[in-house]
Amino acid sequence: DLILGIESSCDDTSVGVVGRDGQVLSNIISSQAELHSVYGGVYPQLASREHLRAVLPTVELAMKAADVSHADLKAIAVTRGPGLIGSLIVGVDTARALARGWGLPIIGVNHLRGHVRSADLEETRVEYPAMILLVSGGHTLLAHMTSPRSIELLGSTRDDSVGEAYDKTARLLGKGYPGGPIVDKMAASGSARFDLPRPMVNNGLDFSFSGLKTAVRMLVERSEQLDQDDVAASFVDAVLDVLTSKVSRALELRKSSSLIVVGGVAASPPLRERMAAVCAEHQVRLCLPPVKWATDNGAMIALAAWDYVDNHVGADLSPKANLGLAAW
Ligand code: ATP
Ligand code: FE
């Protein structure tokens, strides 16, 4: 049994072929990062045009790499939101056309559920009940999950996401997009000697990162002689302190066997290290997707689609720019 998953919610066109237990037969990513790099972020109109150009060839490549034909597929899954509406429409329309042509059912998948399920790609890691830290380009949230049917949101960001804060810090330092890997790399050779704020660190389970971003801007504007690596290291340290303390608090509040850390920022090596330490302290199993599955991919959408099949969730295909984590 295989599902083909199509992801086009942001700036990557990706298609994966995945089995019920998360076996990845193939996953192809057509990245637009270089195209958007000059704008320091994603340019929506350009993104949908590129998806339109890339989506069918990417489907074809993924099927070829998995060595399957449409007769081997059980369904076609596609991200229906959240994301850039123009980009979502390209994916959904393509999936519709393929499903009709091939006589297959179609499943509209919540992208955030895709990120959550990425922790079980290639290998089943998650044990329930599980705490979720989702840190991506558009979201930063904490949730508790007893099963895919039962997800409780515990906290989210009041302003910027962690990924956005990374991207903006990179821009302030005159670097490209996406900023996450760049800032991480700089931080690795710097020292966290600047005192930056840890917004809302002692306060509940919500997040706020715009104040940190402003503090970085003021720091950079104050002096041009600053060692940029030290600025990056100080920024990363502040982010990690906040995430660590929130996760600790959440684990104290809700019984959890696993901690799932997913989303693009989950590719960050220092974040992975700090989360391992938190889990050791709380005796919780750390469930991280391999780095390549942390950022957007079609495989995670296909794996999440199996939850829709198992729970008999009907296909809602309407593209949605905003969609909560608990929504199907
Ligand atoms: P969402 O999933 O919320 O809709 P998105 O799909 O655009 O947003 P992802 O692809 O999950 O976001 O994540 C992209 C973000 O991850 C970017 O902000 C990027 O800077 C960040 N990121 C990627 N790699 C790293 C890294 N090694 N360290 C820190 N951040 C990273
Ligand atoms: Fe994403």
C-alpha cells in the first residue's frame, strides 16, 4: 500500500511515495530557495509560477525513483494548508487532475500534521502520549497528542515564529535566505557574549520573538565592528533558552512518553542537542526526524495522509491559508 504525497505550500515543490509504516520509497524536492534568496524571503507570485512549472515533472521523477506506476498507489495526498494560497492551489489542482485521470481517491492534508508525522518517517519513533514542539518558518507551537485524533494546543507564538526570527537575523547580518542554516553555522564559531532578552521565558506556554529580533537589530545598529558570529551565537542561545524552558514546563504539565521536535528549525544541530538534554532530564523519548525530513517534503504529507485513511476522515480539498494544528 502506497500513497503519493504532494507538497507545495511554500517555496518547495516536493513529491514523495510512502508506505503505511513510513517507508519512503522516494522523495523529490524542487527547491526555489535560490530564486527567492535575492528578496530575503519568499515572493508569493513567483512561488506559484514555479510550482506550476515544477509540479508534474516532480511527480514523474518521484514515481520513477520509487519505481511505481499509478496502479500501485492507494491514494493521492496533497497539502491543503496552511500556506501561500496561490501555491496551495497549484498543488490541489494538480492532485485533483491526477486523481481523476488515475481513478484514485484524494486526501487534502494539513501541512502541520505532516510536520508532526515527519518524526515517524523511515522508522517509527513516537510513543504516545507525546508532547510536540513545532518550530517552522510560519509556526512555533507546543501541543500534546494522545493520538492523531486527539491533539491539544498548549501554546503558540504571539508574533514571529522561530524560523522567521532566524531568517530576519540573517537578513540583519546581511546574509541570504533561508537564514536558519546560515545563522547556525555562524553561531557555531561565535561566543554568546551579548545579553539578549529571553521573551516570556518565565511566563506560560506562549512564545514571543519580535522583541528578540528588535534587540538583535539594535545591537547590530549600535556598532558595525561587532563580531557577527558572536551576534549569531547570542541570538541562538536566547532562542534555545526560551524553547528549552517552555518544553520543560510543558512536560511537567502533561504526562508524555515522547517529545516530538519538528519543523524546519528542527534541522538545527544546537536545538537538537538542547532538546536531547531536556528529554534526558525528564526521562522522555526524543523523537526527531532525520534532518532531511525537518524542512518541507512530500513524504511527510503522504505519511500524515494514512491517519486520514485510518480515521475515515473525509477529503476536504479547499485550500486554506490558515489552518490550526488540530484541524484535519
Ligand atoms: P510552515 O511549516 O510553518 O508553514 P515553512 O513550511 O515555510 O513554514 P519549514 O520549511 O518547516 O517552514 O521551515 C523553514 C524554516 O526553517 C526557515 O525559517 C529556516 O530558516 C529554518 N531552518 C532551516 N534549517 C535550519 C537550521 N539548520 N537551523 C535553524 N533554522 C533552520
Ligand atoms: Fe513547513
